[in-house]
Amino acid sequence: MVIAPDQVADPLAGFPVQELLEDFATCCRSRALDDREILLQKQSKVFFQISGAGHEVLLTAVARALRPGSDWFFPYYRDRALVLALGVSPLDLLLQAVGSALDPASGGRQMPCHFGDRARHIVSQSSPTGSQCLPAVGCAEAGRYLVRRPELLAAGLHAAGDEVVYVSLGDGATSEGEFWESLNTACRLHLPVLYLVADNGYAISVRAADQAPAPISELVQGFRGLAVSRCDGWDYAECRRTAAQAVARVRAGEGPGLIHARVTRPYSHSSADSQAKYRPGAELAEEARHDPIECFAAALLAAGLANAEQLDAIRRQARAEVAAAADAALAAPRPDPARVHLHLFAEGSSPRAPSASPVPAPAAPPTGEGTEPLVLAEAIRATLFERMAADERIVVFGEDVADADEGLLAEVEGKGGVFGVTRGLQRRFGSARCYNTPLAEANIVGRAVGQALRGLRPVAEIQFFDYLWPAMQQLRSELATLRWRSNGAFACPAVIRVPIGGYLKGGAIWHSQSGEAILAHVPGLRIAFPSRAADAVGLLRSALTGEDPVLFLEHKHLYRQRDCADPFPEASWQLPFGQAAVVRPGQDLTIVTWGATVRLCLEAARRLEAADEADVEVIDLRTLVPWDRELVADSVRRTGRLLVVHEDVLTCGFGAEVAAFAAQECFWSLDAPVRRVTAPDLWVPYAPELEATVLPQVEDIVTGARAVLAA
């Protein structure tokens, strides 16, 4: 039955009655789930609860305009009614609430209302507020890229020409910088992104008036191309029409849209909150007048589309369905603790890959005839050319990575990054595959996350390691966690290239720091740190054909050093992660190092040998996650002594991990205490004399080696 608008002057006119009743039932199921979870939490059968109450009508109305399995969804924790309307069952949500092994969103790894459903394109949700906005933009970019490449669609990737990327957040989360960075890119690129901002007036206890000088729908007016709509989230008809118009505009390719919806919050923020502590009773009573389910019921009754008995029956049925689902969830199997380590990395890959060659240095990689040695920067550049030609899924982006504006390419040399590593990629592969981004590191990494989960192979460049920190939210909370938090349903094989380190003179604090240990502390990230050209080629090939996120650290001082140059390896050769190299065999002392200090350690070893003091073995780890424990252990068992050398600061540097491993696993082989030679706990200064004092020098390594040998 469909009521035509001219038959009755009623707000619900024009909507199929069956859809109205289905949506009312979905709202009731959503509220019943909140109530049941609150009860179970009080009984210690659910361990946390966060409510979607007050948002139900808005979300079911918006869901009517969207297409699960075609559109993409980046929800936030109050979107319970949305995912129910998209087809997720109450049982699925309760399995997550009780932390069951059968939780389809995360296998018991995530808190309740952290939604995820691969088949319906509901991307596994993280907790940081607003961080989902940048991956949503990257997802929309990937959809546009894929739909224009039939060969990639034929190869199994998926995109629809009129797909919409939905991303939602509360009004409080619009204070996050990542929200604004995402709007910048969505509008500049005219992307099909629909933002839904559900405004309940509070960010936990912080009032909207303390968050911003004006409502979000006013603050975003300066973004050209962004269509802004407003509605009251307790008015089903208004929400339904607003959403239909907004989605239709985005779906037609007219650019992004934002719906600012007022909603209520009848329950406290979560089970850890009591809003009675900061909201007056009169305010809560006034808000209760706009309870969306009661307003929806009143509208149905006023329109004569249902009677009170029918609506009561729907409510009872919803509560019964949820009660039965709760019983089933509580009876479901618990997670197996032995499986908690699974899906941190791709199946079949281990963070502790064994060494293929325990003692001698691996043979040089095969090279083509007549291949001239390439320095590190040119080897990386050549690898990007090679892999982009072979795999159209690879896109390269970051600050300054393109050559120039397309209209100027015939007139100028082109930049290709501040170190020239990406020079020529835009000319060869076009601006769709090599392009500049805003000066916003979170934007760069977040977009890489969204592209990678769609099946692309983004290679994102952060211009200097020293400026990586604005992207830490995206690196740690989105990129590194996606496979694990989704229990293997989603993957994120992005490569983040980062020039790192000092020894260049003049870089000072902001262009010369290391800090790899901070990233090695993040589970789920692979970290490469090559010290010569051939290793960089082999590791970058492995990164671009693997299924895990990779932080690819490139030491700036080594970019043009001739003694780190190598012939370009044959295309079939790759270097596995977790395979170190014995770059100098020895019998009296093991030095473990990586990056720029490899060259310094080799020189120190030569001096010690020339002085007839020691025969030193030098190991280049090449990758830090995973790192080659077996090769290091074998060497230490033969030499009986260990010195760890790195450019990063002493306290909590990655060398502490190597030293702790040796103390635990090689204790009975050690003839002397393990020592470290590192930078002190200082920033790298500007003046060359001061830089040389802070960063490890050959003399420091010789002194450290002598101390170990004398012990």
C-alpha cells in the first residue's frame, strides 16, 4: 500500500506503509537491544554498553536510501539502528556484546557496537572519534579509481559507478582535525561521501556550546561543493526526505553532502557514565518529549496507518526477538585464547620469520647483464617504476611527490619529492596514479587506509619522519589494527614510505631524528629499514606484493652514497621480511645494527681488525618487524659477545629489544655484558659539531666494541 501525497495531507504520505512498519520495528529492536545489553551489563554478562537510543528514527530513515553491499559504510558506535536496517541481525550484535567467538564483526576482540560486516561493506569500526572520516575519503577515492579500470574489476575488485560512501559521527567528533582534513579532500576531489552528523548536544558531558562557536552545519558553509542539510532526528518523514535528497545528490556525482541532524540521548553516554550528574532533570524531561520512537508511533497513529494494538504488538515482538537472541548469544562458544594472536598479520606470514641463511652473508641478488649500480634513492625509484608498470593497483601520493601541474609538465623538469625519489612517476603513469596531497600527514595515511581496504596498493609518502606524528592516530588506530580488529575480514596492505635519520648536517631537530622504536611498538605494522640499494629493492617488492601494512624507512643520508649502491636485481628477486644479513663475518664480537650505522660499524670493524684487536661480525637487521632473532642468536653463540648500535636515542631504543632477547635466549653463550652504542637522550642539533657529538660516530663504536671485548 502506498499513500499518494495528494490523498492525505500527512507527513508520512508517499511512503509505503510496509516500509514504515518495518522501520518502526527496526527502531524497536534497536531500543530493545540497548535495554537488554544494559540489563546484561548489570549482571556482568556484558562488559561494556554504549547506547544508540535516540538515534533510531534518523538511522532507519537514512538506511532506506543506501545499498548494503554496493555502498560503503564507516559508522560510529551509535549507529545500531543503521546496521540493523542494513541487515545485521540482533544476534550478531549481541554476540559482540557478550564477547563470543561467533561475533561476526570481530570474534570477541572489539567492544559492543564496533560494527563490521564485509559482505555489506560495513568497514570494521575503531573507537577514536572522527578517525573514520579519512579512511572513508580514501575508500571513495578508490571506488572512483576502480570503476574507471574494467581490468581491475574483472580481476575481482569491486566498485559501482554510483556508489556512496557513508560516514557518521557525533557532533563532538567534529572538533577532531581529521574530520576537517577529510572534508577538505572530499570537497576538493568532489568525492561521493555522505557525512551524517548526529547532534545530541553533548560530547559525553561537554556541551555543544563548549565545543564550537556555532552548529556544525554553519561552520562547514565555506566548503565549496558541500551540500548541507538539516533535520530533526525524531521526525521520520523529515529524516526520510532529507536523506533521500542528500543521497540522490551524492549518488548522481554532484559531490559530497553533510546531514546535520538533531537527535536525543535518553540514556547516558555509556555504562561508564551517568548523565544525571551533569544534565538537569528538566532538560531530560523536555528531551523525552522528542523520543524518536514515541514520535514515530504518534505519527503512524495520526496518519491512520496503524492502531495502538499493532504498534504494541511490534514492540512486544521486538523485545521477544531480542530476548531470544540474548539467550542464544549467552549460550554461544567463548573465544579460544590460543587464537588471539591470529590475524595480526596475513595468514602464512609470521612476525618472526626464520633466517634462510644463519651464518654467512646471503649471496648477492641476481642482476641483469650490464646493470649499472644504482644508489639507494634511484633503486627505490626504479622499483616504483617497475611495480607500477606491472600492477595498476599501485598509486603513489604525498606532499610534493608529483612532478608538477599537468599543464606545466612540458615546460619544467618536475620535482618528484624533496629527494627526487618519485621523479617521473606522474609523467609515466598519469596524475591518477601519482599525485600531491595537502600538507596533512593524517590525511595522507588515512586515505591510504581507505584505498587499501578496497584492494588498491597505495604507496603514501610522509616527507620527513620528523613530521610523522600528526599521522599517528591513523597509523596506530586504523592502519595497524584493521586486520586484527576485524578478525581477518579486512586487510590494509598500504606502504608508507618515510625518509628518516640524520648525518646530513643542518637538519636539526625537525629533519634529522630517528624514532623507529616508537613504531615498532605498534602491533600489526611491518617495518623495513634497508641500508643499501639491493636490499631496498627486494624489501619494497615484498612490501608491494604482501598483504600487510608496511612502514618503509629510507635513510636520507644513504640516498646518494656510492658505497651503498648495487646493480638493480632481476625482477623476480624479493627479499623476505625478517631476514637479516651478515655483512661482515667475524669470530670475536657480534655487532647488530641497521640503517646508516651499518656503514659506521663496518668501518669500526675494519679499524679493530687493522689494529689486530678483534675479528668482528656485523649483522644488518634490514627489517625491525619482524627481526631475525635466529641469525642474531646463532652469531652470539659463536662470538660470545654482543654490541648493539643504532642512531636512535638510548632509552627504549630498538636496541634494547635486541639486548633483552640476547640476555634471555643467549645468556649462557655470553662472555660479557651486552652493550649499546646509541645517540644520547637528546634532540639532533643544527651545528655540525653538535650533531657529530649527538649521533654515534665510528670512534664511539670502536670504544664500545673495546669495552665489550675487555669485559
